[in-house]
Amino acid sequence: AASASAASASEAPLLPGLPFSHIGFLRESEPPPGWSPPPELAAFFAAGPPPLALAFGSMDVYAKAPWAGALLEALSPQRRGGGVRLLAIGAAVPRAVRGWADTLWVASVPHAYAFPRCSAAVHHGGAGTSAAAAAAGLPAVVVPFLAWSDQSSFAAWLVSRSAAVHLPPSSRSAAHFAGAVAAVMGGAPALRRGATALAGELRRSSPAGEAAVAALDAHFAAAGGGGGGGGGEVMAQLEALRSLGGSDAAKLRSGLYCLLRDSAVAPLRTYALRDAWLASLSKELPAHPLYKPDWPLRHRAIDLRVHDLPHASSMIEWWYFHAHLAAADGTPYCAFAALFRVRVGGELLCHAHASLLCRGETHAYYSCGEPHAAAAVLRHRQPRRTDYFERAMHEAMAKGALPLPDATAARRFTVRTDAFGIEADRLSMSKDEASGSYRVCLSADPAAPAGTGAGFGFDLTFCATKPPVRNGVDGVSPGAESADAMYYYSITRMQARGSVIEPPPTPAPPTPAPLPPTPNAGSSNGHADGNDANGRAANGVDNGRAANGLDSGVVNGRANGHAAGAGAVALPVQGDGWYDHEFGGDGAKGEAPTGDAASPGVGGGGLGLPDVQWVWAGLQLDDGSEVVYARTLDTTSLGSIVDKAVLVGRDGASRNADAEMAQVGAWTSLRTFIKYGCRWALRVPSEELVLELAAVADDQELISVIATPAYWEGQVRVTGSRRGVPVCGVGFVEQYFGAQNHDFRTMLGGVSEVVLRNVEAVYPLAPSRQHLVELAVSREFESVMEGMPTDAFVEGLIRPVRAITDRQGKGWRSMGLLLASAVVGGSPAGLERFTSFPEFLHTGSLIIDDIQDNSLLRRGGPCAHLEFGVATAINAGTAAYFLGEGITRDHPLTAAQRLRVYELYFTCLRGSHVGQALDLHGLAHMVPACLESGDLAPVWEALLCCHRLKSGLPASVCARTGAVLGGATPAQEAALGDYFLALGLAFQLLDDVINLQGFGKSLKTKAEDLIEGKVTAPVIRALMALGAAGDAERQRWLWGQFGVPDSEREVGAMVDLIEATGAFETCIGEAHSMVDAAWLKVDAAVPDSFAKVCLRAFGWFVCQVRDY
């Protein structure tokens, strides 16, 4: 047994019948042969006292662990105190930490070299790290990261030897970490004594390798094999291991003993068998977790009378139905309903979802949570300060309701435990045990206003035509950890019949008129591959399986299964249905107590982001068979948890099969900016089954707090073949991509892709003749374009602009336009073409600015005037200003909307040029007189005016334009415009700060503004601070530097002085304050919604993040 515990004669063997020998740690006492320390590492150790080692192995705890921020705060130079140096080990160490004072970062280093030269360690309790730290005599702070692993056991062992401080999940605030570090660095002498004693004990023990060899020799000699004759018995022992009831880990260890010295097995075969055991172990532990006592019995039919009911051990459970339906005349409909139940901090929360797709065209959906949901989440979850999205969500929930599209019910839901029955606001589910049929009803909301998608309903009965099927491995779908596994069964084919009520008719969302055909111009419909979405949008879609909908009002009551509004008609329908029931997860997580507010993310569970991503497909084929496919990715380790299919035959018999599903087409949401698949290729080699799946409609995204905040669930059309025989069918695909939509870098990347696609569509490098006419003039004046050479147009106008746009800017003005439309109730999906409008406006100004500023670099490449010449760049940049008019010309607007958009557009053009004039004129001429008078406020106000006009006004106009297109009231438009004005101004203030501190992506030269002699926000604030402090000498020196030649300017000393005055912090603080003040008007003007949460979170992101 290679372990940390002391062996004793009474200790039981791991497996009965096999010799047992305790050998201690298997560890390296010396660095690998030939290894030598890098010079900077050796110099670091020699330069000062032994450092504190920070070592979490290969795991990226800094991005995944909720307590990582608190740990880094405690280890920051400001908190850990003078004289304490830090050795940060690991490729995942954040870049910011690598630059700390008194800190050295190394991607990897042998513990046998580094730890003896350190004073103490902070680590995760891994076997190798624990052994090396103990052997080096290091007191340690142990912070286990993987709850299912042996890390906590090693932590407990080190604590029992008085050699470590173990911080459990409930004690991981910055204060806890700081106290523990102080203790191991000398504050608790007993820890140093314990660690020293343990190291001495380990040194006196026999090396584990020698002990292992001796034990193996003795084992094989006792078996009669000596050095070469015991192979047969060894293999027999290996075979016997298969039937023993010990854990896989115990079998692995014992198997290794047998294999290591078996002369009958070649060395390479030995290693192959060993690796096979390890691979089996890594898969078996999560795939076969502790089997919950209330899960269905194995190898027996699932008793639906028992297991359709809720399961007390589960952290999360859901009941789900969908149906592909048709009316008597063949009109297609698709219905979905689900009830989700989640345990959060010991409280049970339920959420209802339903949707109806009518005629493949009108998609209505509904989502509703319980009245106590918002308060429960606030009690049991504390977001980190850098979790901008979750902070904004909590701010909305603090008002007592869930943000739209989630509705908040008037009373709690009912989930019966004695018989299958659910009452959840407008949604109900029940079962007739005599016939085994299920009834699912959604009452229509007669008060639902047009456009909300809430005035629909259905009353459907589902009758199984096949028995329930276990999904996963014998019903178990593994999770990121063994305790997170779920039990999952389905009825994959049911007869569905009943009636549906269509939502009230709504005006079709504005759709941009298509531009003339353009060779290689791509697509403007949201497809990454340029395929036409409109051809698929007429075939039906369902939104379901794991969450969401939209509702703006709640009305209870039913009449014949429906509560129908005036004029609503219940239409008879029938078709095929599907039922899923899934339950499990670590119920103990759902019971966790409220976390420490200083320890973000601790406690609660439930409505937070799961550490998994997945793609799921449930397909019904016309040969009477079904396919259930699932691929789950553990975002903690980036490994696949599940990648299998379950095949269900015509007779209902099922079996697992290897399968692979590849995404071959993509669509980007203009509401959440997530990129989803819209077409897939599925292969099951053992069945010679090859299927193509195509989304019936691309936009089948669902937004809800329980999806945190969105996923894609939609109907697909299926075509393909099985063993060469054609098959077709229908199905659903579900996609959830985890936390990507919480990261504004990723969101902005998604926006940028949409912008680039539409830039290509509006301004293609290979335009058609008709396209040139639309770009240059209009069809009315087509005759003036006769004789226009296409190459001259492209080279003189399009290519200089595309050279800048195609390098991808941040895209945040386009994101603002879309969010502003959504937050007032508009449809961003109809505004995709408008995403290029801010980019053309901005790119035109960049091209001209770069000429006027003599710039060399723009977005990581040469400026347009350097590549195409000054004259061409001036003309192309100026022409880009007017492309927005052509976009609005192609968009259906009311006369009032068109007039307002034009007013905003030309206001932006005039104002930004005034700002550029002020920027070119500069502020330097104002400074001497202001210094003389002692009042620098006029310079500061002039700078703010310049930034408002150049940066704030374009952002404001983009947001106002989106608000107008979304149907905003004047008050809403003004509030959103002022908010983005503040964001633009804050962005520029921070840009001034970043310019002096340096861009993380090296897109600009550090301190470029000082090199060019520009008076920017930090400079003015530094001069003001020096004046307020009475430091006239340094104030004169700083200003005097602007008068010396560029080559003689002491830029480094200037940056140091500016930073010393606190000017950077002052500018950052003012950026925060102006954004927060502007937000108050937005908060009062628009209802809480996902779009509003994004707007709030983005404001914090702009004011905090420096490297996007």
C-alpha cells in the first residue's frame, strides 16, 4: 500500500488473499537526471529568504475554483507583507500574479529541487505534492480542489501530524487564507516543529521503491515463481481480481503488484495493461458513482408508479414532454413542457417551461418560477466581485422577482409525492395510472398582450407505445464528479393527441431587405457557413428539454384544459411524443449552508453554472427506431464525460453504441451572442447509421435563470441511411455551453463575428453591378454609374475599409445597439444588418484619425494610409460614414423611426467631428494659464467634452438607434443613450490610463500618448493632485517634460510620478461613478430582463477589465 498512513500489524490487507505490505510514499528524492534549474530560478532562491511555494499541480484552480480570488487576494504583495516572497508554480497561474512584486513564476519545477529551498507551501493535497512537501519539512496550507479525490485524506493526514492547516470549503475567505499563510510562515511554531519531525521520519524510512521491490520479490517467491516461474499464478491472481468486491482503485494497486515482476509478460505489454487499468479507473469512478437508494433497481423494469414521483436524494430533477403534432389539414405544431425542481441551500425551487411552434413560423414560449425563488437565490449564493453577470442578476432579483423572460408566479408550485401530479402556475401534469397515460396542460393567458408570446396553450395526452429506456450506462449519466451523476430514463415513442391554442397574431419582426446577390459575400442570416435560414424556418420547431420561455403576465384557470382569450380556438392535433425524467446530482450540495460573504461562490448550489457542457439529441426515425445521443464535457478538466448513443429498436429493446456527432453549421444568437450549432452529422458505425440533422429554425434559443442564462433546444429534421437504406425523421437537439456567455470577452468575440459577416455582406470585396449601384447612389440614379470600373471602386473604397474592419474590433457599440433594442422589448434578430452600422462609422473615424495623428499601428496591423496612401485613405474613410444610410434604406421603418434614426446619425457625425477638432487643437495651450491660476478644472472639463464627443456620443447614438428600432419611449431612449454616453466616456478615460500602463495584447505602444506629448486624463489628474498637495516643484517638472524634445522626454519617470499621485485610481473611480449614476435612469426606465442584466454587467466590465 503506497500511502501516507502508518502501517501496523493489525492493519487489514486491501484485498483478502494477497500479501499486504506498507511501503510509504512513491516519490522522487532528487531532480531527474540531467535537469538543471533555470538561471532565473536559481537567482531567485539566492536573492532572499526562502519563499512561500504556491503549487496546485496541473489543475486550473484559478479559473474554476470559486475561492481562487480570495486566495490570490490573501497572497497579493499588499496582504502577505514585506519580506515574504512567493514562488508560483504551474502553467495555469494567472498572468497578473506572474508580475507581482517579490514573486517568481515557473511553469514547472521538480518538487525535489524547489521545496527544500522554500519556507512553506500552499497546495491542493495531491499525493505527490503532499509527499514532496512533507519530505522537505514544509508547513503547508492545504486546499483540496476535487471533493471526490484523495486530496482531503492527505490534508487530514498532514493535519494529524501537526504539519499543515487544512481549509475546508466553508473557511476559504481572504481572511482565512491570510491567517493560514501567516501561521505556516512562522506564526504557529508548532507547525514548523511538526513538519520538521515528519520530514525526519520520512528520511529514516526505507525508500518506497526498494520496499516495493522487496515486497514483490517476496510475493513471487512465495508463489513459487522466484524470478521467472510464477507467471501462471500471477495471471491467475489478476483474473481473480476481477471477481473481488473491492474498489477499482484497490484492484488497480494490487494488479500493479502482480504485473510489475511477471517475467511471462513482456515489458511493453505490462505498461499497456497498467495504462488500461488506469484508463478504466478514470472512467469507472464517475460513471458508477454511489448508487442512490431511491434510484430504480438494476436489471429490473423501471416501476413508473414509483419513479415518476420525485426523488428525495436529488439536487435537481425534471419532468419533460415534447410532441411533434399536426392538425387535420396537415398544419404542423410542436409543443414542449417541462417542470424543473432544484435544491438550493436546502430549499426546493421549481420552474415551469412550455413552448409552442405554430406552422413552423410562430414560436411562443413561457417560463415561470416560484414567488420565493429570487429570495432563495439571494440567501444562498454570493457572487464574486468579478462575476459581473451574476452580480447584475442578483441586483435584479433583490427587487423580489425574476428578470424577464422569466415570470414570477403568484403562489408556490405543487409536486405530489403520493401520485404523479404537478401544478405549476399555468402548467399542469398528471397521470392516469389505470391506462398509464399522461396529461400535460398549459392554460392560455387571455390577458397576454400581442408580442409577448404568452397567449398560447395546449391540452395533450401522451400514451406510451414503447417501454421506458435507461439512458447513459444502465440509466446513469455521469457528471463532472461522481456525486453529480444523474439517473435518466425516457419513453422514446408515444402517441400524442389533444388540442392547441395559437398565440395572438403579432406583427412580423422587421426583416432587412436582401442586398443584390454578391459572389462570395457570405450570408447575413446568422449562419457561419452562409446557408439560407429562411428555407428552414417554415417547418416547425420546439423549444424544450432543459429550460426556458417568455411570459409577461400570469393568469390561472382552465376551461376544457385551456383558458382561452377572446376569439381563441382550440385546434385538434395529434402526432408523436417523447417523455424524459431525470434526477440526481449531489443532494448534499443542495443542502449546503449559506456561504461566507467574503468567500464568493460558496454554498447554495442549484441555480449556478454547472461545470459541464453538453450536446444532446433525441431522434425518432421513420423505421420505428429511436436514437438518443449525448456528449458531455467536463469544463473543469476539459475532458469528455459521456460520448455515447442509446439505440432503441422497433420492439423497444435498447443498447448502447459508440457514436460521434460533429457540428457542421453554426448560428450566433443576437440576444446572448452565443454561437450554437444548427446542423450536425451523426454516425453510429456499428449500425452503419449515418444521419444529417438540420435545425428547422435557427433561433431556438431559450433564456432563463435556471439555464444561467441560455441554451439552445430545438426541433431538427433528420435524413440519412442505415446500412444503405434511406431513413428520415424528426428530433430535438439540446446545446448548453456553460459559462461562455458570462465572459464578455467571449460575448464580444461573438458580436465581432456577426459584425464581420455583415460587413462582408454590405461591403463585399467582389460586389455585383447592382450592389455597386446601391452602395454608390441608389437605383433611382443608376444611370450615373455607367462605365464605373468595379476594380477602382473596390481598391479605392472597399479594400481600405475592409483592411481595418477585418482585423476585428471590440464590437461593443454593435452589442449596445442590440441590447438597447432587446431591453425595450424589440427583436434583435431582425437587426443583424444594423450590427455593421457602428463598425462602418467607427472605422471611418479611425482611418481619418490615424492620418491626423500620424499613427503607425491600428488593430495590430499597419494603418490604412500607410497601406493604401493618404489620399485614398481619406476618401475611403469619409465614404464609410455614409454606409449607414444604405442600411436603413433597406430596413422597414416607420416614417417617425426613419426620421429619428437620421437625426441621430447626423448628430453623431457632426459631434464626433467637433470632438476630433478639439482633439487636434489639443489642450496643451490651456495648461500654462491654468497652472498659473491654480485652477486646472477648465482643462479637465475640456478633456471630458472631447471624450464625450469622440467616444461617448457614437456609443450613445448606437444605443439610441437600437432603442428606436426596438420601439422605445422617449424616456427609455434618453436613459439608454445617457448610459452609453457614460460608458463611452468611461471607456476613453480608462483607455487613457491603459495607454500609460500598456495593453495586455500589445495592440498599442506603452505610454504612446506621453511619447507624442498628449495631455490625457491621468496627466491632468496628476497635475491637479500635485497642485492640491502643494508640490509645485514636481508639478513644474511633470509639465516641463511636455516641452522637451520627444527623444529627451523621461517617459518612464513621468509614468511613475503620475501613478504615485493616484491619478490612475482617480480616473478609474470617476469612470465607475459616472457609469453607476447613469445606470440609475436605465434601472427606472426599463423592466428587469436578461438584456438589462447584460447592460448592467457590461458597465462593470468596461470599468474593471483592462485587456479586452
